[in-house]
Amino acid sequence: MAKVKTRFLFKSFFGTLPKTSTIEADEKALIQEYKEITTFENSDELKGILEMEKEVNSEKFKKKLQALKNDTFDKTEEYKRLQEYNGLKKSKAIKAYFKYLESGKLERLEQIEKSGKLEKLTDLEKQVSASKFISKKEELKAEKTFNDSSEYLLEQEYLNLKKDSELKEYHKIKKSGKYIQHIETEKSKDLAQFQKLEELVSSKDFLEFKAEKEDTERYKQSDEYKFQQKYEAAMAQEHVKKFFSLKGSTKFDELKAYETTFFDDFEGKTLDPSKWITNYFWGKALMNESYSLASDKHFITNGNNIEIKDSVCKITTRKEKATGKSWDPRIGFYPREFEYTSGLISTGESFRQKTGRFQAKVKLNSLQPVTHAFWMVSEKMLPQIDILKSAKKNKISLANHWGKEIHSSVSKFTGSKFVNDFYIFTLDWEPGKLTWKINDIVVTELTDGIPDEPMYIIFSSGLQVAPEDSSLPSVFEIDWVKCSKKVAVK
């Protein structure tokens, strides 16, 4: 048997080897997370959120919401009217107009006018300027009797009233520039416009309109704003944020890269016959009964040494007499007496696969002298891959055997480190490459003698040498087995 060197990656990793429970918990969490992400990805909830996202990101929606935000008082015609009003209010003429109103001058004029003096002066002036009065005055002066006449008294009353201080004040006010400017402003279009605008800007409707438009939060009452808030609230949910944070990430690539093609976690009370047979494939195919190899010290019973308990499949090798057939390539099948019994489970009838990932969580309760194995084979005994096999000198081996001249590549490790606890043994079979892993740590790689045909899996225990009775019974435990096929990652 020719030996071929393999790329041996295993050194002393036991101290840093991830715990099986941690690997399973992490994988379970990842699968659950992926399930949740996938479920959400196909949910009506996400569909609704994406529809909302499309709406709020549309130019039409953005423009409408912005228009609502921009719908402020300073954009209105009313604002222009208020600006015009404030401009007029600040003008010199109108400021002077209202200042003059506050000066009391107009009230004083009105007061003097109401005194009757103006009417009296006007009446007296009318009388003394009449031609009849003037003629009479001339006549009386000629007679030198004017000063004693009623006409004289009338003229004196007129002259005295003409000198009246209130009337002088009245005429002074009337002739003043400020009064004249006030009267001009009062008749102006600017004052008329100012008064019209003042009535407008002080109206209840205007003030309410102004207050509404100056409310910077007013747009928040709109349907558009409420819709946007609904979208943002939906996006703020933890599961939604998580989905979008993981969208496009590579976190699930390894998980998505494989689809399960075979799985058994031994949840039933008995072995599933649709998945497993309990003897060598050719024994079942040719004779429908079990057999052992000529080199075996044990007989492989038809399931008697297989037990399902607590979701674990147990293969037990024990001291027990049995009669059965043995196979020797030189003479064929022959009857034989055995001192020991053991068992195997095989997918030879139900499942075979070329390339992919093949893994199982197993526990070795002892090593020598019993050989426990998790292996793969095709129609013939070669090619054969040992994903795990307990070997001599308390070793475990990972191996590939192939070719007519029987080439072998074997990696051996100290087996005592892997006794009495569960570990996950994995084979990644790619075109042109085999990779062995223990608890997800790559320990061996091989690029020679890669099989090119479908193979099935076998779990077995047995004896190649006579044991000490104290070493039996010996149990090989399988918690679960899983096979998967690589698929294109979308």
C-alpha cells in the first residue's frame, strides 16, 4: 500500500479548539437569525415598508412635503400687505400725521370753533364791511357823532373780537406748516392705503391666518408628514434595522452556500429504516443478511448492537458469542463462530453523494482495542474516506484510500483528547480537494486521489484484535449526522 503525504495542518490545537456546545449554539443562533431574516424578507410587513420607502423617496412626495414646510407667512400675499403697511407706517408723512393728531392742535381748533367766536367775528366783519355801514359811519363822522353811535360800538366789538387771543391762536394753527402738511396727508392716497391696510392687518381673520402660517410645526399636521413618521417608525424597529444592516452582508454566505441533502438526529425511538441499513451494503443486496470481514474479531449483528436513546444512536461492541458469515476474498463467504458482536449503520441503500459537506457529532467512549469509524465508500471498497477512525496506539486517523495499487493518505492525532466528549468531525469534499475539520478547525487537506463518484456514509465499531474483557463493552455514540450540497449563493 503506497503512502502519500498530505498537507498536515494539525499541531497542538486542543487548547484552542472551540467547544462543541459553542459551535452548535452559534450555528443554531445563526440558523434562527437567518430564518427570521428570510421570513421577514418575504413578509407583507417588509413589502409594506418598501412601498412606503418608495413613496417617501419619490420626487413627488418630497416636493409636496417641502412645499408644506415652505408654506410660510412670508410667502403669502398677506405678508406683502403687512410689509406695505409697515412701510407706510414708517413714512415721515404718516408718522407726522399721527404725531400731529396726538399734539392736541386739532382738538384746540375744534374747541375754538365750538366757542362761536368765529361765527361772531364773521358776522361782525360782514356788518362793518357792508356799504350801508360804511356810508353811515362816514355820515356820523362828518357830524362828529360817530363815537357816540351804535355803529361805533359795533365796530369796536368787531375790532376787539378780531384781537381775541383764541382767534389769533386759531389762525396761527391754520397757517402753520405742520397743519397744512397734516391736511395734505389726510387727503393723500398713501394715508387712504395705510388706513385700508391697517384695517386688514388688524382683522381677526388676518391675525389668525398670520398665526397659522407662522407656526413652523404646522406641516406636522399634514397627511404627508404623518405618513413619513409612520415609515420612520417602521424603519426604527429593531428587527427592521437588523434586516437592513445585514442586507448585502456576507454573514449568511456560508449557511446559504449549502443545502441539506441528508440529516438524522435520531429523535425516534428506533433507527429510521428509510435512511439506514444495519449491515454492509453488499450483504444486504446479495444475501439480505449480515456478515463480517475475515480480519474482524466481531460479528456485525443485524441491528442488535444498535440502540437509540436520548436522541443518540449508540453502537456497542461487546463480548458475546455469535454465529454468522465472514467474507474472505480468496474463498468468499463462509460460516464462522465469533466471540464478540458489534454493529454498523449505513446509507448504502438510501443516500449517496458526490462532493459536498459530510459531518457528524460523535463521542468515542474508548479507543483501543475497539475501532470506531465514520467513513465513506462507493460501490467497491475503494475509494474509501475515513472522516474519523480510531487507530492503534490510542490515535485517531483521518484518511483517504484510493487506486488499484491502494494509495493512502493518513493523518494521525492523539486520540485520548477526543474521548468521553462529543466532537464534530467534518469532511468538505470539493472537486480536486478534501478538507478535514474537527469542531470547524481545519486539520488536514488533501489534493491527491480525490474520488470522482458518489459515496455513502457508514458508522461502525469493531475489533481487529482480541481485547481484554475489561475493555468491553465499548460504545460509539452519534448525536447527529448531516450531509449537504454546495449551491450557488444568490
